[in-house]
Amino acid sequence: MQGTTVRRAGLALAVATALTGLAACTSPKSSDHPREDRRSSRAGALDALRSAERATERARSARVESATTMGTLMSMTADGTLAWDDGITGTLTIRYTGGTVADTLRRLGTPSMEARYLPDAYYARMGERFAEQTGGARWIRYAYDDLEALAGGSGAHLGDQMRTTTPNQSLKLLLASDDVRKVGEETVRGRTATHYSGTVATAEVTDPALKKRLSEAGVTTETVDIWIDQRNLLVKKVEKARMTTGRMSQTVHYGDYGVRVRADRPPLSDTADFDELMVKHAGSP
């Protein structure tokens, strides 16, 4: 049973971590505005979103706080810092609060963990009970390229997803929306921000990589709500979805743009490679 638990924990973590950044999908929102008004509103929103995309990309790093629920698979919170200057790097503290992933990790004594993103791989720090079953290794290393072999190929592009989960992805999605619009001025954590919302049809997405990623996740249409502050920086996004993995909701706050980010590679002696771990425990009861 120990080998099965280790294997399930490794698989669940890989899939759950990758899917937390995927876009949401739901039914398109209707609008009562005349067509010409919608065109004018969309044009103004697109200009603001392009400015925000450029400003957010130039910032290169931010502090991130998120809460995610994905059906019965998991619910989790995460906080830390991420940078996207040369591939995604950063360190997050992840707390699994519910679902089958949390149940599996709780049995291994790991209800929360430290996660480190480096340009070539993602690392998850497990607990002492997990280390007892892996020869003393406390870290699991997920090479992004290896994730494509997950579950008979259904894990394809999970590595790409991990590498591209940055604030400006939501902005890129809204730029592809036919009904993106300004909702109004609101306050986000004490600061004035402009709320935008839109629906994106996967079939109409022109970015090949983004379109393929959405298709792989079973997304047909999706809605994204974002809030942009007076510096043209994304400060909040909310996604609510139904995907092939079930219903998803996610709220993310971004702040402290330009923060210094550090993500050290764990010691090799304290690290178990994901694909080797799966092979080792493949025949375990």
C-alpha cells in the first residue's frame, strides 16, 4: 500500500499543480447593450488590456496569493513570489485543504508544502513520512518535459502550463474575447482598480500554443474577470469553470510587483526524480 500511496501522491501533485493555472470555462455572458455600444466598449477595453499586458510583462515578478477549488480533486491555497523574466521561477507555500489530493497527502503527513519553480523543473517538498518511503528524499522533481507522459499521454502540455502560468496569461485571454468589456471601478484591497470581464471561445483563439492548451483541457468557452490598478498592473483575477476535470473556481491576488524572487534548486541528495519514482513504485502493492 505504501508504494501505491507514493505513486498516487506523485501523480496527483503533478496534475493538480499544473491545472491550477488553466483558464476557466463556462457559458458566455449575455449583454443588453446595443451592438454599436458593445463595439465602442470593447475597443476601449482592448486598449486598456494591451497597456496592462505590457506593464505586467515588464514588471517581471510579483507576490501571489491564490485560492483554488477543482471539484472533488482538491482545494488549495498558495502564496509566495514568482518571476517570469526568463522562464518561470519562484517559491510558493501550498496548503491543500480538501479533496482527494489533500486526503492522499494527509496520509503522508504533508498537508502543506513548499513548491519551487525553476526554468527546467518544478520541485515539491514532501514530509518526513514520504521521505521514509523514498529512501530519505524530501523533494520530488518534476521535469517539465517528463510530464507529457503522464496517464498515457493525458498529461501532455502540463509542463508547458507550469512554465507559462504568469499574470499576463489572463490578459492575453481577454484580448481574444469578442465581448470583453469594462465592468466598472472597484476597490481591491484598499486600492482603486478597473474591473474587466469577457468570454473566450477556444475555437476563435489565434495563438496556436494557447489554443492547443485550452483544447487539451477540454475547454470550449471560458470567462475571465480581472482588475487592473492605476499603474496598469493586474491586481486580481477570478475564474470559474467547468472543465474535463470538473468544476473549478480560482481567485488570485497579485501585488508587490518587481519583488526580488529567489528559488534555489534543492540538494540532489535530498531529491527524488518524478519519473524514476513512478518506475520504482510501479509494481508496488
